[in-house]
Amino acid sequence: MHKFLIRSFVSSLVLLFTLTVAAVAKDVKAAFVYIGPTGDHGWTYQHDVGRKAVEAAGFKTTYVEGVPESADAERVLRQLANSGHDIIFTTSFGYMNPTNKVAKEFPNVKFEHATGYKREHPNVATYAARFYEGRTILGTIAGTMTKSNVIGYVASFPIPEVIRGINSFTLAAQKVNPNIKTKIVWAFTWYDPGKEAEAAKALIDQGADVIAQHTDSTAIVQMAEKAGVYAFGQASDMDKFAPKAVLTSVENNWGPYYVDRVKAVANGTWSQKDTWHGIGDGMVVISGLDSQMPSDLQSKVKKLQADLASGKVHSFTGPIYDQKGNLMVAEGKTADDGMLAGMMTYVKGVEGDIPK
Amino acid sequence: MIIDVNFVGLIIASIMASAVPLILASCGELITERSGVLNLGVEGMMIIGAISGFALMTVTGSLIIAVFGAMLAGVLISTIFAFLTQTLITNHVATGLALTIFGIGISAMIGKNFVGIPGKEFPVLFEGLKDTIPLLSPILFGHSIVFYFAFALPFITSYFLKKTKIGLIVRAVGDSPESASNQGINVRFVRYASILYGGAMCGLAGAYLSMIYTPQWIENMTGGRGWIALALVVFSTWNPIKILIGAMIFGGLTIIQFHMQAIGVRIPVQFLTALPYIVTIIVLVVISRDSRKIRLSTPSSLGKSFHKDN
């Protein structure tokens, strides 16, 4: 009887110990707050792919989708922080103030805010991707592949992120083909397939034979496929939606960063930082190049990709002028991150004005 | 830039293509409203049609099954509305709004497995005639069967309401269910049928979006077109031919706006987005100034529940 009691006592101790160890090592819970539905096959979808990578690495995750950038966000964040989550990723620009506010109330929970710049408390970190590097590659391809010298660009909202993309794209396209014109249509939506398709159709009807996009749905590449012009995938590899039209895609790859940060929490090594990763760190990924691209262009693109990754080439290397001809970046200089983060003027060669 | 006739033809063709879902949903809702039932669930029925069509196309591989399946899905979801408002005599407005919220939610749930799958190519008719006549060719040829059906539908609907006996019965039920009932018409049956027909057309409108216009499934992909279709019915003063005109105007606003942007003319986008609703309010104000006009065009018992006293 005694023996039995001792044995069961010991075994339960062992069991308890194992459970505790497991809990310490693995029981970090991560939460993700999304602006859109995970079914958008764009921005939120790619973040959710990243979340799944965290899950695959053995951590528990939760997500809340379709959270408005208002007082609702605060409520959701508070709830997540209260329910035992150790790290919370807020994946839209508008969550900036709610994230900082709630972070103050929960100093033991780590907060990671995407695309923002405010880190008011030691438990808030920010992260973003240098998508403009991908657009330098797209501009190079578009400038080479266009025959009509008119390139269409469907844009979403006039914010620095989008303006930076248009500028980076246009600068690269002009470099390989000084005669090109970039026509921009603002759709004022991140995803509305119908509207995006209509915007693309308008550009195609007006002579554009390459279409770039800074909205999230696959409607634009499908429209390009129907009309027999070229296009580029956005956020994820869109090749299967338009095998003939899509020359390549710029993919958002959040997974490695998310796994890194959650592991850092588990190991106790997490610290506040501001991350802005590009092609070099694998946060921006260029999908496979289409075989319709001539082989010299393909090798040029691959070299450019390597140079952007190593830092040998910068997307914004001077001399760069704005539309009025004022010097933005001097010869031999590159734009610093502060300038890039607040970029709200078109470079020379972009047509039209930025809508107010 | 050079304005050539083919370019104008292309723009008109784009506008017509964007008007198709509005025409289909509005013509369906018009019949429902003519029978005296206000169904605010158009957006919900459309999104159910969109996911059902896309899902069936992906699973079965048959476009015909998908199109009719989407219509059937619209019928099924509108049956819920019909049962609630006609059998349980619930409030039309509240039930319709609930239907929209329900539709958006359930379509997102079903749609989870269909995100990121490319749609199939939908066959177009008269492709070979595309370059034969300047200006008219892009307008007349190279569209899907649903496109041609949509542009015939307002005329069919108009004929149905004005010239057929069943059309007269639908109008009678919408204007005075009491008198119709006294004449021996089964009001509840007529209203059920009108609601289900409206559901079928909204389902087809949704399927057009997810299978033909932008062949893919994305949550919330109807993007408020159901509400514009509802506004369109009021705008048209319950006249199917005016739906055709209104749909071209409402659908054309975005496209004209995009073309102007590409040319370099700037118009405030927020204003254009609000324009369909502003125009509808103006039309409402104009028709409500003339009581005779209201009596003539509005179904008198619109949105009122009908209890048959036994």
C-alpha cells in the first residue's frame, strides 16, 4: 500500500514536472488582429499564412478578423491581453494608437504593430516590409516588356506606402525605357474585385499593355489575362489566376519574422525594435519569372534582385527630382528611411496629381 | 488623346457589363416589391448566389449546374425570408436586414475553402463578330449569355407586369391585398412566389459577379451592389425600363470616373461613390411632391404585413 502511494506520488510529480517544462517552453500564446477577413487572398490572408507558420512551429495562436480601426480595436486588444496571450500582432496601420494605449496597461504582454512608427512603451515593437524593392523589379520588367510605352497602375489610397511604390516602380521603368508613361487610377479600395477590374479595364482601353496594382484582389490580373496584356501579382503568387498575363508576383512573407518573434518571447530574449525588412531578409519575395520574359531580361532581373538584397543597389538612388523639377535626392545619395516613410510627392515622370 | 468610335464602344461595353448584376437584382426585387413585400436582403441573397455559384463550379466543374445552383440558393435563402414575413408575419425591414447579415456571414463561412482558387472561363457568344462593325461590335458581341439575358429582362418584366394576367395579380396584391383576397386570390401564395423569384434573380446576379465578371471568390465581394440595386428600384419608380437606364448610370459612374483619372481629370471619388444614393433621394423627393405620381407608381401596400382574417 505504501509502495503504491509513493509510486503514484513520484509518478505524478514526474508528470507534473514534464507538464511544467512543456508549459514553460511551448506555452507561449500568440494572437493576431486582422483588419480584413482571412478570405481576402491579399493582405490579411498573407498575415494568416504567417500565423499558420507560427502554429506549425508548435505555438498556440488565436486570431480576430475584421476588427475596425476604432475603439473596437482597443476592446479586442484588451480582451486578448486579458485572456493569457503573451504576444499580440496588430496587422494594420490604423491600430497604431490602440496598440500603444493597451500596451501601457499590460506591460507583461508584448505588442507588435505592423507598418506603424509609434513605440511609446518598451513592450511595443513595429515591423514593416520594404515592398518598394519588389516594385523596383516590377518597374524594370514593365519598362522592358511594354510595346505601347503606356503602363497602367491601379492604386488604392494616397498614403506614403502607395506613393513610394508608384515612385519606385516609375523610376525603375524609366531607367530601362525613358519613353514610358505611368497612368495611375485610384480605386479608393484595398479590395473590391469589381471595382479593381473596372479600373484595370479603363487603363487597358486607354492603351496600357502592362498593368501594375497596389490593391489586393486577383481581379486585375484576370482582366489583364482576358485582354491579353501583362500584369503582376500582388501580396501572393497570382500566377494560377492568369498564367499568361502574370510575369511575376511580389509576395508578402511574414512567417519567418512571426516565428522569430514568438520564439524570442519563449526564450525570454524579446526586445523592442523597429524592423523594416526587404528582399534581403526574405520578407519580400519575388515569385518565379515567367518564361515569356526574354532570357537577358530574366538574368538582369535576377542580378537586380541580388543587388537589392545585398544593398548594392537602392531603389531610391539620386539624382531624383519631383514633378516640379525640385531635387529630392542628390546624385550618388540614397533616400533615407525617414524620407521613404513620409513620401507624399510623386517623382518626375509620374502623370497627374495625388488626390487629396 | 484621340477619341475614336471603337474606344467609345469599349467604354459603353464596360459600363453595360458592370450594370448586369444591378439589372438582374433590381428586376427581381422589383417583382417582390410590386407584390407589396419589401425585401432588404438583396445584398445577402446576392452574396449567397456568388458563393454558391463559385463553389458549385469548383466542385462539379459544370457551369450550368453552377448558374442554376446559384439561383436555387437564392430561392432557398429567400424562402427563409418568405416564411418569416408571410407565415410568421414578422416585420419586413428587420427581417430583410437580418437576411443580409446572415447571408454575408454564412457565405464567408462556406467560402473559407474556396479562397485563392481561380475560376473557370465562362463562354462568350458571337466572339467572331467582334471586329465587324465599328462602335457597335464591342457593345453587341462577345458577351456571356447572362449579359444578354440581363438586357432582355427589363422588357420581359415590363411586359409581364403590364400585359399578363399573372402580372396584374402581382400588382393587385401589392396595391390592395384586401381587395385581391376578396377576389379569391391567395395573397400569401403570390407573395411567396414573388419573394422566391426575387431570390432567384439576386442569386443569378451574385453568380455573375463570382463566375463571369471577376471569376473568383472573395469575402464580401458584392461590395454593396445589393444596396445600389435596392436604391435603383426606388429610383426607377418601380418601372423596369427605367431600371435599365438607372443601372447604366449607376454602373457607369465608376467606369467614367476611372477613365477620367487615366486621362488626367480629377473628380472627388467620395462624391461619386455617394452619387447613386443622392440621385435616389432626389428622385424620392421629386416623386413625393406629387401625390398622384406616388399613388400611380408606388405599390400602395409596400412593406405592410397582410393578415388574412378567417
